[in-house]
Amino acid sequence: MNGIFKISSFLVAALLCSPVLAWGPDGHRAAGEIAWQLLEKDVRGEVTRLLRLKGEGSLAEAGTWADRIRGDERYNWAAPLHYINLPVTWQTYEPSRDCPSQGCILKAIETYRSQLADKTLSDRERAEALLFLVHFVEDIHQPMHTGLRDDRGGNDVKVSFYGFETNLHALWDTYLPAGFVEDWKVFATAQVDRINGGELAKAELEIPEVWAEESHRLAHSNAYTGSAKLGDDYYRKNKPVVELRLRQSGVRLAALLNQTLGDSERD
């Protein structure tokens, strides 16, 4: 099967799915499964206990929750928390300048990590904080979630990808991963096999602001091209970027949860 035909076949399936959401459901599942396989044993137990309170059966599926509730009017307030839109020339996060009053993804990660760690809150409050935290850590690794204010993170940039009409944000959310993530569980396991202890230890020292800076650089170096017709060259250039960002999101999510929910002796 040649490359163009194979990718196009996956895209047909993706285009027939429900509306595009961040990373697409399988992207979130893959990142969550990577994280799950890297969690400490005691953290797995606490994650499982909290997820069950919200009717979620796995960390992989939990990553899709914040997109699944987007049609629920009770959560309309959470829509701006999935992204941070930035100018082209941006270097460092300054909350007062970069995060509007309605919130942004970096503030959301900070808030929900704090709530997850706060044992004075009810278990149900902490469980919902976990669901938001998982999703937003995964989202921030998608470069277009740190895209430009002027085009709403690429949502207003119309492109044709292998002849399919879409927009730049949707392309990175779903259609690029659809070219190579045939089975999210297989993909996740293969990624975990590539991760060593040093990579997980390094992730424990990183902060969300760095993840946003990485995504922002990738948005401008790889996503925005000025061309409306994209195909093989674009796919080959960005496939390893998407793969890396999915893997990094899983590793960093695991590190964050291990730190937040692990034994106090490790704090």
C-alpha cells in the first residue's frame, strides 16, 4: 500500500467521525495509556479510585472526558481552558498578559493540579480535577493549542490535506495522527518501549510553561506554512513531531501524577 493511499484511507475514516476535538479521541487515549504504563503502583490505585467516582474506567478514556462534556451547558465556562492563543513573537509566559480573565490552559493546569493534591476537598471534586488535568496536559502538547490569537489557533486557517478540506487546527488534532495511529493501544505500548528512566526523571523537573513554549515554537516552525494545499511533504515533516508530542504528553502526565499523588515520602 503506498503512502498516499494509506494516509488517505485513514483520513476518510477520520472525516466520517464526529466533530474534531483536541488530539482526537485516539490521540488522548494513546497519551493516557502511555502515562498509565508509567505510573507508580500506588498512584495507579489512587487514579483508579478517583476515576471510578466519575464513572471513568481507565486513564486512557479519562483523557477524552473534557471534550465529551463540551456539549453540556453546565461546562460552557471551561471552553477557553483548552488553549492559550499567543502572538507570533512570544518568549515567556506572563499570566497577566497572556491569560485572559476567563482563563487559559496554563492557568487550568496549575489550578487542577492544586485541587487534585488538596485532600481537604471532596473526593468528587478531586476526581473532576483529575479529569481536567489529564486532558489539559495532553492538549498543551498539541502545537496549535498555543497558536495565534488572530486565527484562533489555526481554526480560521483553511487548508486542503490530500484533497480533504479542513482547517489547520483540525489537521493537527486529528488528521495528522490518523495517518499512523491505527491502533492507539499498540501505538502507546510501542512508545513506552522507547522510554527510559532518565526520560521520566527529566520530566519530573519540567514545568508546563516549558511545554507551552515548545508547542509555540513548533506551531511556527512546522504547522504554519502559508500554503493552503498540503500533502506528502507536510505529512513526512510533521509525523515525527506529532509522534513525539503524543509521547511527551504521556510521559509528562505520568511524572505529574506520580508527583501529585505519590507517597509523601517521595515528596
